Amino acid sequence: MRIALLYDGGSVLDPTPDVLIIQTVESIETALQNEGNTVVRVPISAEGRWIDRIRRGKFDVAFNMCEGIDGVAELEPPVISVLELFGLPYTGSSSYTAALCLRKPVVNSVLSSSGLPVPAWITLRRGSRIRSVGYPAIVKPAAEDASIGVEQRSVVRSARALKARVEAMLQTFDEVIVQRYVEGRELNVGIVGETILPIAEIDFSAMPKGLWRMVTYRSKWDTGSDEDLGAQPRCPADLPARVANEIRRIALDAWRQVGGSGYGRVDMRLDEHGQPWILEVNSNPDIAPDAGLARMARTAGIEYPTLVRTITELGLTRKRDQQPQHAQWVLAQQLSGMPVPASPELELFAGGNR
């Protein structure tokens, strides 16, 4: 197959390039090439020349690991939309799901309205009246990923601290979310297709005294720091069967509610009463060889090349399962009370739905 490998070109071509993205690109490229595929790197940038490369490239599928343009997360969904516009099969979730999961207040509303457990939250913009959701609370950007804007000072215990943190955050971000902070065990549930991978846990036992036991930006990206060393992943998590089953059920339900496809990760907390709470649904999470999803897959006996191949095949399978646009139009007309067109081809599609 001829495969386009998409990634954030701005982050890679920057004077201080993101080494982790480069390493992940190389790992995925090697895994696909070893399967006999032709892999073409397509760096994504704001100037847009990559769009013509996609349109003219005669690719069979796009392996999409682009999580934004020039590090801007909100530009991830438009990249996927280009693939959808050209009808090119691609890995991971749709532009709809990516946009939904990026907007924390929106995805929280979807999940909670479906009866899933989400800690109480409010959203605030400049000029909003600051209200409490109870303490401790955590203040985060409403539309960022990769733990951007999350640090130890993000957790507050009083109205004064909440006001100060919100005001500080709104100097940089247009909107923030204030959410009840759940103390307890942090769990990650990886999903590939319809398969739930072994549950992982973040072990905070080495977190220095006086620091909140949570995954901050420094935990993720400041290798060797006290917060990095104090937040170590463990897989599989040691959980009673009943609790593990409930966590898997909630995670899969949440993934389906957001329309997730391909692969994803649901982050949760388990409080002192054994109640799971959804923190975040991650569409297209990091799939570096040493990242959480790959680690969970290895625990399940799925080595990295197999994971990459499976994700690619899922992208191709989703495309095959889609109805042609004219068939969708016929069914939409039929469901709207319109007569079905007389074309034999279209009648075939319509007849299959009777």
C-alpha cells in the first residue's frame, strides 16, 4: 500500500524541533515499511501545500498522527476534515470526535447527559462570575490537550486561590474549566477497535510530599523531574475483578458516546469509595512506542508493529463499511417521506433498507 504519514510539520521543522514527534514518525514509518508498504511523510503546516500533496498523492490510506499545526491543538480536526473531504481512508477518529473531545465542557455535557460519571464542572471566560464547584478544584484550559496549562498550582482549596488561578489562566486562554478535583487512583483505559486493552494506573507513590498526586505538564514532558519520577505508569493495574469490569464498561460507553473509532484512551479516577470518574476522553492519543497505549498493548501481547498495522487496518475497514454518498442520500430521502428514485442502482440501495 501507499501510505501518507501525517504529522505536525511546524513542531518538527522548528529551530527547536519536537524530538518525540520525530522519533514517533520514524517508529511508525519503520513498522509500516517492514510490512512492505510505501510510506510518504507529509508534514502538515499552515501554508497548506500539503493539501495538494494529499489530493494528488494516490494514497491508499493516511496514517494520521497530526495532533495540531504548529502545536495548536484546535487545528487537529480541520486536518482530518481534509482527509474526509477527499474520501481518503485514515487512521484514528473522525474530525467530529476529535473536535468534541478537544472541547472539555462539551464532551463533559455529552457524557454526563448519558448518565456517565463526570466530576462537577463549570466553564469561565473573561468577565464571567467565578463560582465554586466545591474544593479542592482544578482549573484547566477548556480546549487544550497534552496537559498544557496543568501544574501543581492548578489545584485550589479556597475561593481566593480559585479567583487568582482563573484570572491568571484567562490571561492566556480564552476559556477555562473549573472542575471538582477527585482524589484517588488514576487509571487509563486504552481502546483499539472494540478491544479494551489492560487497564493501566499512574503510580504516585514516589511523588514528593506536598505535591498533588496528578499528571501535570511537567510529569509528561520534563523527563527526570520530580513530578515525572513521581507519576510512573504501571500496567496492568491491580484492581478487583468487579471494579475492573465497571471501569471497562464506563470507558467503552464513553468512547461510543463520543463516536470514537480506531483507537483512543479514557482517563479516569477511582475515589476512596470505589466510584470511577471520567477525567478525559482522548481521541488519537500518543502512540509513541513508549507511550501509554503502546505499553497497554504490549501487556496484552500486542507488539508495536502489530499495533501500527492494526490501527492502519481499522482505518481501511471503516472506509469499506461506509455506504456510498448516493446510497446515503437515497436512504435520507426515504426516511423523509420522499419517493425512492427509479434508478435500478439506487433502488438496490433503498431496497436493502426496507
